[in-house]
Amino acid sequence: MTTYTVTSTARINAPAAVAYGIIADYRDGHPHILPPKYFRNLRVDAGGVGAGTRIRFEMGAMGTWREAQAVVSEPEPGRLLHEQVTTAPIETTFTVEPVGPGACEVTIATRMVHRGGLGGGLERLATTAFLRRVYRAELTLLDQVARSRA
């Protein structure tokens, strides 16, 4: 099985601790950075903040909504948060790096399986373009929410 990764990075005009706190809080933070055009019905099944949190959500693409479940871990608390989808071989990380007083860079990266052949290649191109749009919208919302909470 071959995997590929889609990433998007943006400067967030708030301290790294504020941005990370929003990302890690699946009850009162993360829901505010999910673009409703692409995500709906985020529910917390266990935990709620950081490692050990279990979530369900729906993601929409090309007119179809699919439910996913994920478990959250924090390989580097305060810097790196990891979501492992339990219903598919997909994992997403959020990496927060300070870039000066009152600002940070956040990278969202998703790794998934690449099907072989021409169909798989076309699917990879379409998925990459789609996820980059989703992540740009998510990072824009994160910047807005983080600035309001800083």
C-alpha cells in the first residue's frame, strides 16, 4: 500500500498556546474552526480535550456526506495533535510552531492510502485539491477564532 500526504500551512496571528488550545478542545474550540461547507455534526464520544478524545463527524465532498470516527492523541502536547480515523486508513496531524511573540504557524497534514493505476492517480489529484481548499478554510477560521481569544 502506498500512502500520500496533503498539507497546508498558515500563519496564525495569536500565540501558539492559544491556537493549540483551540485545536485540542473538541467541545468549545475545534467546532469553531470547521468550515460548515465541509464538516457537520461533530460529536464527542469520550474525553473532549486532547489525548483520549474520541469523536464522530460528517465530512462532505462532491455532494456526499460520510460519517467518520476518530481518536485523538498528542505525541507532543502543545505542539502536535494527531487524529486517527478508525473507520478508514486516514490520519491527520495539526502541528503548531511559534514564529515570534503573538504568532505561530499551523500545519494541517493528512496521510491516506493511494490506490494504484490511472483511477487512483486521478483520485489523488482530486483529493489533494479538495483537501487543500478545506484546510485553507479551516486555517482561516482558526486565525479568526485565535485572534478573538488571544
